[in-house]
Amino acid sequence: IKLPDFDGYEVCKQLKCDQQTTGIPIIFLSVLNETFNKVQGFAVGAVDYIAKPFQVEEVLARVETHLTIGRLQQKLQNQNLRLLREIEERQRLEESLFAEKELAQVTLQSIGDAVITTDAQGNVRYFNPIAEQLTGWKNHEVQGVPFSTVFLIVDQVTREPVENPISKALLEERIVTLANNTILISHDGTEYPIADSAAPIRDREGQIIGAVIVFHDVTESRNLARQLSWEASHDALTGLINRRGFEQRLIEAIASVQDSNQQHALCYLDLDKFKVVNDTAGHIAGDELLRQITRV
């Protein structure tokens, strides 16, 4: 810490501001042992602080710990669902892997998807903050509660209950995904369109010891998909169905006649002398006339 020109704190700060060195963990090793010195070291980006006198074994152990943490953080960014299964396996490792398990738990708290894990009977073991937000339940409220109690999902169109993905993953011993039109009903009645995948969790012997489900709110993407679908089959000016939409309606009408002997009628409406409006008042007026006729 006590260096001329730039002290140790400034060196640490500059290393953390440089893109090439920002990811390198920094440990302070100093005779300065006051709480203020340690707090200042952590404030500029250090991951650890060792006071002199020290044991070499302690330094090496801490270096190895932080290198392990760095490797795990990189893996967490690149392997989402795969690492979630590994996290559940790490919870059953020996005491020597306890620190790695704790790091994985911290990461789960910060990822952007909702994560719920259960035991082999389908009872909740863990909720991360996003899962709490979407379901309306708190982690401490759902420990040991059946997953189906806190994860209510229905079909967006039929409003019929959807099969429990955790139960299906445990029963079929494979990864399962929900249909695209699934709605999650939270504890307070709020509805969220979601996409998810559920998978069984296995121990090192291959035995299923639980399941994990990862899901997220897809309200925005579904609204966009509906908008694009609407635009593909409707006229932008009037909001009426376009040729593609008309042809689809025609196909559906013919199919309904063949299936159930329904009857349909087609009404063709023409606008006499519409060209006169465009020629005399301009196309803007013609467009407005079309919109008004559409509303009528």
C-alpha cells in the first residue's frame, strides 16, 4: 500500500479501470491492519486483504480460492441450465467444496431468469428473487411446499390447467418445455406469459435427487409476435384483413363446411366513383375516406 507516486489503492483502482486487467482478482497484503485500510482496499476493487505477519500457505490458499471463483463465474456466464443442475449436485459435495457451493448460490440470486428447484418428490427447495417476483411467493414461505401449489399455469386460450413441468420431468426423466401459450398465475392473481424448461437433477451416481425449472416473462415478445402476426394479415391503413388474411379466412370457412356442414355468405362491396375523390381532393383525402368507411 505504501508506494511512492501511486499508492497501492491507486494501482488497484487503475487496474480495475483497464479492460485488459479488470478481471484479475487483486489481494492486498500489508502490515496495515486497521479496519479502515481493509475497507478502503475492498472499495477500490480488491477481493481479499491479508495482514502481516502471514503464512505462505494462507496466501496460496486464498489465491487458489479466488482463481477458482473466477473460473466458476466464467462458467456461470456460458452454461446456464447446465450449471443449474451442477449447482444442485454441488450442494451434496463434501465439506471441501462448500465455498464453491456458496458462490453458485450467490450467482443464482443475480441471474435474470426465475429459478426454482425441488426435491425428488416435487417439493420446493429453493426460489431465487426473480421466481419470487413472478410467482408472488417468498422463498421462506415455500420451503417443502408442493411445486404445483406455488406454480399455477394455464393455457392462454382454453384457460385449462397445464401439466406440471416438474412432475413431467421427474416422471419421464428428461428435459421438458412448456407450450408457447402458457400463462403463469401469481399468488396475487397477476398473469404472466412465460417460457420455461424443466429438467431432473441427478447425483454423481445418476440417481434423480430433484428437479430444476428455469423460466422468464415473455409478455413483450408475445405481444410483438401478435403484432407482427396481425400486421401480416391486416391492412395498415384501414385495419381490415388483407389478401393474405382473406385467403386464410376463406380456407377456414371451406374447412368448416366440410367438417360440420356450416353455411357462409360472402358480401362484395364496391365504392363507386372512389377515383373521383382521389383525383379531386387528393390521396390523403382518399385514405381518410377509406378509414371512415371502415369504421362505419
